[in-house]
Amino acid sequence: MEAETFETRSGEETTDLGRRLAKTLQAPELVLLTGDLGAGKTTLTKGLISGLGAGEEEEVLSPTFSLIHEYPGPPKVYHIDLYRLDRVPELDTLGLDDLWDGDAIVMIEWGEKFAEQLPARRTEIHFEYLDDDRRRIEVRRRSSGEFQPASG
């Protein structure tokens, strides 16, 4: 599992990186976006969704309170935020298993909170906050296993 590392110096560069990375995604795919609060997860997601042609950048907001936003695409994209969830039973109420079965791209912010419950085959994008403007973004693709939860 090799990593690609990028450094962005503005929100615009982070969004542009998302547009470029979108060209490497193909449904069905799970993308975990991890890193500190304010590190740029939603900003990159704006570029990913725009780059996939599933929605406009200005339509993309963090689903912190609604938990899941759906963009009809094609491809269909689900943008999920697990920040407010703390326990596996809360995760189970979202019905995420149904999303793995579909022909969609599923993007999950704060996915590291439940990494063991999510499919093992996924793209992980980790954000490191360097300063007010700069971010280090590492992309890793885990291709082992079927597109199923890593543990039951």
C-alpha cells in the first residue's frame, strides 16, 4: 500500500487536488477522509464531488448534522460525516451496509472512528494541518479483500 503525498497552500489548491483525485475514483469505492477538525476534509470533498460531476462545489457542505448527503451523479455519491457518532450501535442505524452494495462512491469524514467496522478495501486520505494555509494530504489505496466490512 504505497502512499502519495501532496501539500496544498490554500483552500483553492485543496479543492483543485480533489478534482484531480476524482479522476482516479470509480464506483463502487469507499473513501475515508481523516485528520483534525479544520484540516480540509470538506474542502477536498468539494473538489472530489465536483470532479466526479455529481454536484457543484457550492452545494457541498459538511453533513455534520444530517450525517449523510446524497448526490445523484452519475456516479451516485454519498458524503457522510461521523464526527458526532461515538458508538458502533449509532453507526449501525445509518444503514451503511446498503451503500456498499450499490454502484456508488461513498466518502466518509471521520471514518477513522469506526475503521474496523468499514470495508477493508478503500482509499484513505489523511490530512495534516501544517499552518493556517498549508496542509499535507496523504492518499493510500487499500485494495485487499472484498468490498465488505472488515469485521462484523
